[in-house]
Amino acid sequence: MRKIVLIAFVFLGMLTVKAQELNALVTINSDKIQSSNKQVYQTLQTALTEFINQKQWTNKTYKVQERINCAYTIIINEQNGNNFSASLQIQATRPVYNSSYATPLLNINDTNFNFKYNEFDPLLYNPTTYDSNLVSVIAFYTYVILGVDADTFVAKGGQKYLKQAENAMLQAQSNGESGWQNQIGKQNRYALIDSLLSEKFAALRAIYYEYHRNGFDTFAEDKDRAKQVIETAVLQLEQLHNITIGNYMIRIFLDAKSDEIVSVFSDGRPSSNQQKLRTMLDKIAPTYEDKWKKIK
């Protein structure tokens, strides 16, 4: 019996060592494509799932329960041979300490995702060379997920992962796809990583840290204090609004957090600056006006 128990512990230890960083759900929606042969989409979905979940993206050892839950949803709009035009929805969550709740981190919709794929092509990412737009886009968003997640645990803790995302962007720029280019006013991959790494928008990464580590992670200990910390963090978004009207970083944050913010501040006793918070949110994100009305 002792030998069986020992073997079980060794096996569990091996699982812990081998566990990679992400627990990703990949979905490919090809409903818009009129074709009798949909096998290529299933093959690609399986290949991407294995690529994201089995590749070691960092030099950090993750336990199984520490893997980041995320989803990559690809909607195929057009197919011409091995050329695909699609959109990509990226979502990620983070567990809250002393809770069963998972807080949303990212909810990004990339509508400019064009790639080539031949069924059974190997998916390999080399950080020093450009191979394909498919691999580069997936690697880019994987490192963004890792970077933003790490920022919520340690102030600017995701810097090295965001630099990896920037490297993927720089390697891919040579392919000419518009999603990677520096185009004024475009809210694309270039704008996303450039803003995340820019000192001009450093307040956003501080907000991610305060909101999660000093806010949500302390809810179980002191709900009123946690709510106050979250409120103070969200109010800092106005700094970004004052830098650039319609700032992409505000959209990135609120596309993931709007429902959660409403849930926090429409429940229980009003916080000290709740009316100020509501007024500020109406100002910086008027498209969510109907949601902000629920904050009393």
C-alpha cells in the first residue's frame, strides 16, 4: 500500500512539473462558411489547443491549479483555399484569493485576423523569426494574457511577458498585415502592446494591480475596505481619459470589467465616492451608460 501511495505522489508531482501556464479553451466557429468539408477547422482547433496549452511560454513552474483560464474564439468569415479571414476573441480570468470567484481580466475582440493554414501544418513559435501570422497572433495574445495576469499579482510583474508580446509584434510587422502596423487612430495589436509598455499609460498597470491584489483579493477579509480600494483604482481611469480622449486602454479595461464594476457598486452600502465614480464612468465610457445607471 505504501508503495502505491508513493507512486501516486510521484505521478502527481510529475503533473505539477509538466503543467504549463495556460488552461485555454479554443473554439473555431465556421458557421459562415458554406462547405461540406469542415474537417480542417476541427484539425486547426485541436492543433491550436495543443499548441497553446502544451508549449512552455515562460521559465516559471505552474501548478495545475495555477494555470490561467482563458479562451480563444476564432470566427471564420471567409475562406479561399488555405487563406482565412477571421476575427479573434480573447478572454481571460483570474481567481480571487479566498474565494471561488474568477474575475475577468481581458475581453479583446480582434477583427483583423487573416492567416494561411494547410491542414496538419505544424504550429511552431520561434521568438527570433517570423513564421506565420497564425502563430504570431496566437503567441502575441498569449504573452499579453501572461503579462496582464502577472501585473495583477505584483506591480509591473508582467513586464517580461509584455516585452515578449512586443517582440512577437516586431517580428510580425514585416508581413505587412495592418494589425501589426503603427497606424494613427487604429486600435490594433501595435496600439495594444505599445500602450501597455508606455510610461504615458503606466497608470493602467498600477490600476490592474491595486484593483485585484489590494481590492478583490481582500474582499473576504474586509468587504468595505476592499470596495474602497476598488473605487479608488477605477477613479484613476480618468487620468488616462485626460491623456487621450477615447483611449484604447480604457476600452481594454472596461470591456472586461464593466459588468463587474456595476455588480460591486450596485450592491450593499454605497461607497464614499460612489456618485463621483458614476459621473466619471459616464464621462469616460458613455457607450456603457445603460450599465452605469445601475450604480446608485
